[in-house]
Amino acid sequence: MRTPAHTSLATRPACSARPAPAGRALAGVLLAASLALAGCGGADDAGGDSAKSAADGAARSAGAAGDGRAGDGRAGEAGPTRAPKPVPSAVIRTASLTVEVKDVPEALDKARTTAEGAGGYVGRESTTRDSDGRERTRVVLRVPTARYDEVLTALQGTGRLVERTAKAVDVTDQVVDVDSRIRSQRASVARIRTLMDRADKLSDVVTLEGELSSRQADLEALLARQASLKDRTALATITLSLSGTPVKKATKDGTPGFVDALSGGWHVLVTLLRWIALALGAALPFGALAALLAALWLRVVRPRLPRRPAPTPVPAAAAAAAAAPPTTAPGPLPSAPPVAGSSGEPGRG
């Protein structure tokens, strides 16, 4: 009989299927079937070998079934497997708001309170006035990314929204790349330091020191970039522009009123006075130069010039006579020429 051989073959699957009772029962059924096949078969080696092969296959199948069921049991006890934790995304958020408000200082205080209440702070602030006298304030707020939407909504409610722009940039790849490069660079620096400790020659030490300085500089640059990315992803940037509401009083039909005309006339007067002042300022240097030349003429040049002799005074009577027109004095009357043969002429003798 080949009972010991079959018994030894049957015991192996029973041992392999010991964790589960169902596997043991299946192994027993297969063992009984193999024994029946062995008893009914011939006594030749071919029949024995075939029975042995069948028993081995059955044992392996039973063992596989037992292991599978045991594995299912263990899986049921352990529960479903968890998916790997995803890498947290790194997003840089920026926004720009332009809001018209009635009171700029009051709106600015509310914006500061909102940002600080959310755990942020005020980065930059600047205040100007336009030609109409309206106050304009520009402030940069840094707020945590988790409360970015909340702060943005609160800032929009301070007045009339004029313009809004928002932007989000995913830099997760950059963050992962920088972190990986930092780890590699730190390992490289550690290796250089280990080689420096083992170096015996001065030339090797000098070479390793130069290499160490270069790699440390690269590491510091990577650390600075990592800090910048961390700051920009942890805190969102909101640029808020506040401007006063323009004050315009018009009539019911939309045409300018008396106040508008008065305001326009005042601006024209101020502009005219400004141009007059500019003209006077431009002419002032020339006037100063002319005054200086006149002072030099009167005080320096003129006293040194030769003086002309003063004219002799003429009496008043002579002056009056000289001024009167000339008159001719009456002279003797002309006499007629003598006539020949007259009584008064002596006769010829």
C-alpha cells in the first residue's frame, strides 16, 4: 500500500491551510478523493505517479484556496486600504480692488481692521490728492490664503466697486522641485565636509573648501527661494485703491448749476493768478538787472561826465525886445529932380 506516501502528501496542504477552517475541510475532501483514486487504480508505478501528481495538484489548489480565503479574512479584518495622501497644492493669490467711498480715512481704518482681524497686516500705504482735491489712498494688504475670499468680500462692501482683478497661480511644481533640490544640496554639502575631515593634503583641503563655499551659496539661494514661495503661498496679496466720491451738484435736467459755475470761475481765477505770478517771476530777473544798470548810471557814470557852461542870463527888457518883431524908423522924403528952363535955374550967358 502507498498509504504513508499519500498521508505525507495530504498533510502538507493541511498545514498550509491551517489559518482557515473552510480550507481544512476542503483539504480533507480532496484527500479522500485522492485515496479513492489511488485504491481503484493499478499497482504499477505509472498509476502511482499519476495519483501522486493528482494529490500534489489538489494539495496545491487547497493551499491556494485556503490562503486566498485567509487573506480575504485578514483583509476584512484590516479594512479597506487608504489612498496615498496627495501633495498639498501651493497657490499664489493676488487681487486688486478700486473702490469709491464717501470718507477715505474711515474706509482705510476699516480695511486695516479687516486685514488684522484675519491674521494679516498692512504692507505698503500711500495717500495723494488729485486736481479736484479728492483724496486717494493705495494700500497693500497681506492676509492668510485660507481667509482670502472672506477679506476680499468685506473690502468690496466698503463702497462702490469700480474695478476688480484677481489672479491665482499654481506653483506646486516649483515648491516640490525646490524642496528636492534643497535636500540634494544639503547631502552634497555634508559629503564635502566629510571629505574635508578625511583630507590629508593642503591642496585637497583648499579645493574642497572652494567647492564647499560654492555649494553652500547654492543652498542659501535655494533656501531664500523656498522662503519666498512659502510667504507668497501662505499669504495672499490684496491691493486696495480708495478714492473719494466726486461731489457734483447739477440741476434736475442735468445741466450745471450755480455752484458748478462758481466753482469753474474760481478755478479760472486761480489759474489766471497763477499764470500772472509765473509771468512776474519770469520778468523779475530782467527788472532787477534794469534797476541795477540805472543805479550805476546815476551814481557812477553820470557824475564823471564833463559839464557844459551855464548860459549868461539876459535881462527881461532885452529879452522882450529881442522877441518883438523889428520896426523901421521914418526917414526924409525923396526930392524930385530939377527941371530945365525953370526960373530958379541960372540962365546960360
